[in-house]
Amino acid sequence: MNAFDKEGVLMTVAVTAPTVPGLVPGGRVDHRTWLIGAGSPYLISDFLALHRWSWVLDPRGSIHAASPDTRVYLGYAPDDPTVDTWTIAITGTAHDPGWKATFDRHTPVELVLDLLTAMHTRTTR
């Protein structure tokens, strides 16, 4: 590529593209799907039904769910601007404190589902 410097002198500029390991010119590029946008909360309700969580719908349209052992809470408040859209909380014990993770309305629902799935499949206590 040719360009002029600030004094008007013609220069040649070499531009190189970054290399990607395993990628060859003309080779196949795998398609990637990026998680953008909130997604569908029905992915979560399918998970809850499959794993026998109990849940209630309050008058504001928010969902409150509990795992079968009642140690995990999931809250979904899509229309309440005063709280985060998603809340996942673990109740503590006399020896171990609980914790809480919150996600706003722009968080892809797949990330919330991934956290719930990881928690469900863990076997350690």
C-alpha cells in the first residue's frame, strides 16, 4: 500500500494480517455463534421442569424458583427496573456462607442456563 507522509513524500507501507494457528489460506473457517441479546427465558423454564424445580409466578410477573433440595434460588424479574433480571442464590449453612450471582436484562439467557447446569451437575458439597 502506498501512502504519503506529512511532508508529501510517497512511502510504501506493508500491512500484514494476523495469523491464526491452524488456519491456512483458502482453508475452511469454522462458523461461530456469538451470544448477543437476552435470548428466550423458555430455555430456563425447560431446565426447571426437567430437573423438577418448583416455582411460582408473583403478581408482577416475576418468577421465583427453588431447586428440589431448596438450597438454590432462581429469580427472574423481567419487568422490575429496581432489581436485576436474573438472580441465582445459594443458601448458606452454619459453617459455609451462601452467595448470590445477579445478571441484568442484557445477559444472554444461555449464560444463566450454563451456571444453573454447572450447579446441578456438581457432585461435591
